[in-house]
Amino acid sequence: MLNFFLSFCSTCNSLSKFCPKLKHLDLASCTSITNLSLKALSEGCPLLEQLNISWCDQVTKDGIQALVRCCPGLKGLFLKGCTQLEDEALQHIGAHCPELVTLNLQTCSQITDEGLITICRGCHRLQSLCVSGCANITDAILNALGQNCPRLRILEVARCSQLTDVGFTSLARNCHELEKMDLEECVQITDGTLIQLSIHCPRLQVLSLSHCELITDDGIRQLGSGPCAHDRLEVIELDNCPLITDASLEHLKTCHSLDRIELYDCQQITRAGIKRLRTHLPNIKVHAYFAPVTPPPSVGGSRQRFCRCCILL
């Protein structure tokens, strides 16, 4: 297996001519990559399995079309930050890449349900999908994943604010191999999503719920009593979840595999609650922040204090 990391892209033609067995190629942040570069590369390297062209923002649907038609064995495609990509590019991927396992489309903000549904229908072996920052997608994507991609293990949908409990219910009931989920700023989800995950996803290891402000102690209770909690769950992120309290920490104390918990800006979590959690999980890493207490007016003596610009009337 021949692997290359290239920081400059003038050698694409050379690779095409002299590396016909190339399988893995990382061109991330090579902003001079164009559609013509991909065309030349794919014609000379038909055995490509992994390609990273993240942040190559000159690439459009034409480059993707040329790539996938010549490289049907692609298993990993990383398109993070390729902001010109639209649904038509995804339709080409769905039509020509049946072996695809990993797809990263983070911040490809123009894509919608239409393109992603084509991916789901054509790429049944998909195990990892990142669409974080793709704000146009809806529950239709979660339903399509559930119906077509039962091997899904990793789903990253941070900042996809249109997703709801309805979509995650459909996903959880069909994708039982889920291990990592990033749901940060999926602001519409409630405890209902956690109930479904706790019942149907026993392999869950990493779960981010940061800024999911409707999550409560009851949802954490359901998660903490599910099959994943006792021997699988390793990381849970709950930053800016204002409704959770120390009761949530009590519900997690039996999660013996829990390695890290994030609790920044959870104002109802206390130091005492964290201390109690650590009595059960002594090795857990807890990341939290407690604002300093404002000192009372009497601190420093009974003399009234004024700044020099103030006048007492």
C-alpha cells in the first residue's frame, strides 16, 4: 500500500503517470487542487481507496464526478470544508461508490437532504458520516440512514439544528452498532432521544450533548440504566445543559467504563456532586468550571468603598 501526504499539489500529474497502484492520498488544505487535478489523478490512480481533499475549496461537482467514475473502490472520502459542493456531487458519489465506508462533509453548507439521501441509498456499507455544520439537513437524513445503513458506527451532526427526537428514534431503532455520536447544538432533541439510544444502541461509547438545552436528569437516568452504560460508555459531554443537576451524576455512577465527562457551564452541578461521583469512579476526568463567588460588601472591613469617579450624594 502506497501512502502519500502532500502539502503542495503540483505533483498530481506525476502521481497520475507514475503511481498507478496508489491507494491512500492526503491532499488536505492544498488549495490549488482543482477539478482538473482530480480528473488527472483519478485517471492514473484507479485503485484509490482513501482520499482527503478537505479545504480544497476549488473542487466542485465536476471534479467529484471525474473522481468517482474512475475510482469505484473508494472507501474513505474526506471533503471537509469543500464549500462549493452541492447535492449533485453527492449524487455522483452515491451512484458510483458502493464500497464507501467513511464520508466527511463537515461545513459543506450547501448540501441538503436530497444529496445525502442518495448517499444513503447507494452506500449501504457506510460506517462513519460527518455532516456537522450542514444546517439544511432534517430528520429525513436520519430516517434514510436507518433504512439503508445498518452498519453505521459514527455519526457527527453538530450544529444541525433541524434534527429532532423523531429522526433519532428512527435512527436508533435501526442502527444498533452506533459507537460515537456528536449531537452538539442539536437544540430540538429532548430526553426522548436518550431513551431510544439507551434501549437500542448498546455499543455507544462517546456521546456529545453539549448545548442540548432540553436534556434533563431523567434523560441521563435513562441513559445511565441502559446496556451501554455499564461496560461501554466512555465519554459524555454535557456542556451548557442548564437543566441537569447533581442527580445526573448520581445516575452515571454505575457507568464503570466512564473515562471523561464535560460539565462546563452546567450551573446546577456542584463540587459536592462531582466529589460524590468520584467516590464511585475515582479515575474519571471531570472538566467543569465554577465562576468565583462574588464577595459580600462587608469583605475587607465595614468601611464603604467607592471608586474615585463616584460621588456620594
